[in-house]
Amino acid sequence: MKNQMQAEAAGTAIAGHGLDWPHLFATRAERMKASEIRELLKLLDQPDVMSFAGGIPDPALFPVAAFGTALTAALSGDSKGAALQYSVSDGYRPLRDWLVTRMASLGVPCTTDNIMITSGSQQALDYLGKLFLSKDDTALVGWPTYLGALQAFNAYEPNYDRLTPLGNRSAADYSHTAETKGGKVKFAYASADFANPTGETLPRSARENILDLAHELDIAVIEDAAYQSLRYDGDEVPPMLALDIARTGSIEATRTVYCGSFSKTLAPGLRVGWVCAAKPVISKLVLMKQAGDLHSATLNQMAIHTVASDGFEAQMAKIRQTYRARRDAMLAALAKHMPDGVSWTRPDGGMYIWLTLPEGFDGAALLAQSLKTERVAFVPGRAFFADGSGANTLRLSFSCASEATIEEGIKRLGRVVRGG
Amino acid sequence: MKNQMQAEAAGTAIAGHGLDWPHLFATRAERMKASEIRELLKLLDQPDVMSFAGGIPDPALFPVAAFGTALTAALSGDSKGAALQYSVSDGYRPLRDWLVTRMASLGVPCTTDNIMITSGSQQALDYLGKLFLSKDDTALVGWPTYLGALQAFNAYEPNYDRLTPLGNRSAADYSHTAETKGGKVKFAYASADFANPTGETLPRSARENILDLAHELDIAVIEDAAYQSLRYDGDEVPPMLALDIARTGSIEATRTVYCGSFSKTLAPGLRVGWVCAAKPVISKLVLMKQAGDLHSATLNQMAIHTVASDGFEAQMAKIRQTYRARRDAMLAALAKHMPDGVSWTRPDGGMYIWLTLPEGFDGAALLAQSLKTERVAFVPGRAFFADGSGANTLRLSFSCASEATIEEGIKRLGRVVRGG
């Protein structure tokens, strides 16, 4: 009995009490860990918690009626069988055609063969990790960066090195570092606009620097454009893919893979995103999609196409107005309630504001305290750093809270920070 | 100019004419090849081709009205925001609860925590390959087996060894073979009922043999149950997962991972399937799902739940009746029109009949001939063999053709075979 208890305590298997699964799993399984953010999402179910944690759109802004009409239409007439049937792995052609026009409006001339549909941009990140990363290869990412990108890439057992958009490291230095870790640098990943988690936008010069570095290293660039449409102030900065085309003359000569999403604009629950890139990349991704889940849901692609065709810009105008006011409310509340020594970003769009607390603060401990005494939730920043730094940072999302909640919640958070 | 043409002919990159992408791709990308079946699906668009190629359900049998009602309900009232919002990675809880009852009816007592939702069972196969297979590990598969399983597993760079349900090879022999290839045997994969491509069902004794072998090797069993509900004759055989529970006393002590799908019963275009297994497997798969695409489409899971709850058995009765008549028509036509020396399976369910032609026949050449002279399509069998054998085999699907088309098409195919 003592031996059995010891074995159980050590996590090993007992005959009749379950297999020793970890010894059967691939080595990559060791890097699959629970997401702090996802665990936190459970807090949203508690009605007395003021949550600035989840990076989710406000469901009150979803074009529900338009989707209802679109779904009913898809299940009527000639399309009703096709809407529920298997379909091609590259995606619903009318939606891909619509995206050609959309990409052109962003300065990216391309053809339908440069576009494939994915189940959200998260799937694009997973598939791009799968396409580029052999074990021990290196991915360049920001410090901090989107946690979901790290989770997607982790499955392919890469190393990470820090992408510094200011270009203060040489290509040779990056290459050498990757070689000492047993692989090659394969891509630079960056969220260009109103990034998760910082809310910051890469200026044109930083985008050009990343392209320069990628050219010198002869690697790909993965441009995560999930928030690209959510601009509330200032002028648009061309996507890195557009800048790459401006350099090379054609999308077929570029090294940039653009990942778009309808999750932050129309609705995340339908899981529709896209990739736009040179055809050799799209061709391989389509084979991967075929082997991975055959295709994204047919009906959902049809519904997204109808709703986007009928009123994408009107929907964007609506959500921009709401989110702009919430961002302004949060910036004003931070200025009012945060003590000296706390700094934060001032995003031109997106859903996030990033706080940096004085050294010595620990975001996770602050969250525990905040939930206990003030019932306010946010995401501690450390999870967004591939090297585990950033303990004194935290992410606030303003997308789902009313202006009154933002004022009250930030006031409470200010008390927690003062108390910490 | 000559050099450039030579380089282009060799598939290498020219400055300004696109990157040398293959040198940037991971090693696994070399194993991602276009699917013969998917290429063939394009033929379905040609109205004068009689196709027995695609393994797809008849869209005329989809419960379109029920889905319309379910989708409208999901987008009304309290659920309308949630239906379009992000949701949890393990899946929509009411659907998982419904599946607990469904699995119990198949002899698999389990809890909601033993079930996760995937985007079709294809995604389950991809994720299970990802969970178990490190490079050079071995997967045991049938000769032939489901092509989509090979495609899913290929991304993780495994070796394949032949699973012989009759148990004529020792566990030590399998282990030794895997070790000489640089890895370990990780799982045995089998489609237990009306398998794609053969239509054959593993008898209980073969299932027990696979479980015995898996126990001796201490590996997992992946049970692909995509066609399990499509039985037209004979008695149900318990799922391998049920037999495993009967041996071990609890799903938590089993080694079998059951992959189910609504694609062949309700509708494939919504991409909803599930995995049922011990909790340690489900927990890791949920983390993988979170990193891979966050979750399957929320609305689709809600709609599948409503349609399944309201009339799964009635829908099954309808499609069984139709497919049974088509299977009978195809078996009768084969008996009438195939020359001596051709043999075929007599499936108790599913969508497929598997033909074996005399040695020396080549299925791919026969298809080319058949399309040219008789406008009849099928799938040459070789793609289903991990070792590239099986040239003299072919797969016929009876799911999408009327009885009259089946009679005429098999008559034509008989002429092609006689001519070959």
C-alpha cells in the first residue's frame, strides 16, 4: 500500500489504475501546458467579477440578425445540400474571391490562389509552425508576444529568440545563436497592428527593419493581422505583406505570410480566418489542412461571405465607435487612478492596454490579491514572454466592459496597486 | 537565360521570382503530398461522369430543415451571443453530455470529462498523431487503411508497420522492428466497422487480438469509428473501447482512444466529431485543441446537439434504408457484370465495396481507361497501402449513386475490366 501511494504521488501508473500515458506521448507533449488566460476565462462566469482579462469581442456587437439571414439563405434553394456537405480544403471560393478584393484594399494585389481559409487565425499559426519548424529550429518572436502563438509553435519544439524591431542585432548573430541550439532560424513572427498583448502598432520603419532582417536571414515573416481592422485613430500603416510586395514586385516573390481573421470583426464562434501568401506556401498549407481537418465548416464560410459582402464596413464602423469609447474611458481612468511609477501603452486600436508596474511587482500575486479584495480580473504579463520575464507587467482588455465598469474597475485596480 | 530555365526546371528559386521555400520548410513538409482521392473529387463536378469515387454522404439525405430550425433557435433568445462567441476548447457541454449517453448505449460507460469535441474525426486523427508520434516512432496500421489517417500521421514523420489482426506476429517482433527504425511503437490504428476503404468489419476476435497485442506492447489503440452507426445487417460488434473497459473495469484504465464523427450521420460540412478516452488523453488533446484552433465552431456544436437530441435515431433509420438498398444494388450488379477472377467484399454497412482484380491489373491505369471510354470513376486502391502495394485493388462507394446509376455504372466498369 505504501508503494502504491508513493507511485501515485510520483504520477506513475498502477496496474488497473490507468496507463503511464506520458511515456507513450511524443516528446512535444511535454511542452503543452494549460493557458493562464484560458483558466482565467472561467472567471468571466462569476457575475460579481469585473473582468478586463479575456481578449474577446463584445457579443452585444455581433451582427446576429445578418448571420441568421445568411444561414437561412445558405440552407435554402440550390445551396442547401452544399452548405452541409464536405467541401474543398482551400476554402469556399466566393469568400476567397471577396478576400482578394479586401487584400487589394490593404495594398496587397493577389489572386484567389494566394488565399486559403483557416479555422481562425489560430489555426493558421498552428499550421505555419507545422510547416516551418523542425525540432530545435528557431522562431523569432517579440518579448512579449501573443501567448497563443507560443502555444501553437511549442508543439513543434522550437527555440525562441527575441525579435527586436529596432534592428540592433545582426543577422549573423541570430543565425549563430540558432545554430548553437541545433537548428536554423525559420521565421520572424509579429503582430503588426494593436498587438495582443501590448496594443502597440509597429511603425512602418519597424516593419521595414523586420523585412530587412528577414531578407538577410533568408527566412519567412509571419504577419498576424488579427486586429488589423480595429483602428480607432491615426493613419493606417501598410501591412508587412504590402511593403514586401512593394520591394519585390509581386506576392509570388515575397517572404511574408499574412494571417487574417473574422473573429474580431464579425464573430469568433464561427472560426473563420485566412492566410494570404505566395502560392508555394498556400499549396503546402492546403495539403496540411486536408490532412488536418479536411476543411473549415462549409456553412460557416458561406455565412461569413454573405455577412462580409453585405456589410463589412458598416459592422466595422459600429464596433470601432464602441471600442474607441471604451479605450478612451480606460486611458482616462488609468490617468486618474494609477499611482506614479506605473506606465501604460496608448493603443490606436485593438482591445488591449499594457501596464508596466515598478520592478518588484508580481502580476500573478497582484491578480490573486485583486480578485480577493476588489473582484477585478486581468491577465498577468509573464505568460506572454517566451523567456519567462515580465513579472511586473499586465494586460487589460477594454473590449467587453462598459465605460462605467471601466471607471469603477480601474479605480479598484489602482487601490490594489497602491496596496501592493 | 539558359541557366535560368535550367534552374526553373530544377524547381530552384530565382532572385525576384520567388523564394526557395522548400529549404525553409520543416522536414515533415516533404511527406505532405496531394491526395489522389481529393484530386478525384474534382471529377464529381462533371455531370456526365458516374462517380463511385468520393466517400461522401448523399446530400439529399441531410436533415436540412432540422438544421435550419436548430440554427435559428441558437441565434435567438439567450444563446444568441454565445452561439457566435469564443467557447471552451473541450466543446459545448450539452453535446458532450449527449455523447455520454450515446457512448453508454454502445457499451462505453464514461463521464463528460472523457469526451472532447473535434472538427470531425479527421482532426482527432491529426491530434492523436501529434500527441503520440515523435519522429521515427512507429504506428501500426492496416494494409490497406484509411488514406486520411496516413496523411494525418505523416506530418509527424513516423514509420508504419502492418497491423495483422489475426495476431501472427509477436509483440517482440513489432518492438524490434520499431527499434531498428529509431523509435518505439506508439499505437495501433484501426477502423473497426465498415472500414474505409474495404467496407470490412473487424470481428470481435480480431478486436480482442488487437487489444492483446496493444497490451503486450503497452501501446495505445486508436479506434476510428466514423462509420460505426451505418450498419445495415447483422449484429453490432462492441467497440474496442467497450471491450477494453470490459477487461480493465473502467475507461480510466483503458488504452483505447475512440474517434467518432457526425459527418456520416448528420452532416460533414459542419465539422463536428468527438474523442472518447481516459482523462489523461483528453486533457492533453484539449490543450492541443486550444493551441491548434481554440475550439470547434460554437454554433455548429449547438446545432448538432439540437438535431441529434431531437432525432438521431430517426435520421439513422432513414439513411440506413437508402444506403442498404444501394449496397444491395451494387453487390447485385457486381455479381452480374464482373468477370471471373475479380473478388469483392460484402460489407454489413458503411459506404464502400473493395474490389481485388487479378494480379497484373493496375488500378490507376484502369481509372484512366474507365474515365476515357466509359466515364466511370472510382479510387485506385494503392493510395490506401502504407507500403505502396495494392495496385490491383480499387474502392467503390455506393453512397451517392442511385440504384439505376449503380447498375449502369458497374456494367460499364465490367466492360473496362474485361477490356483491361
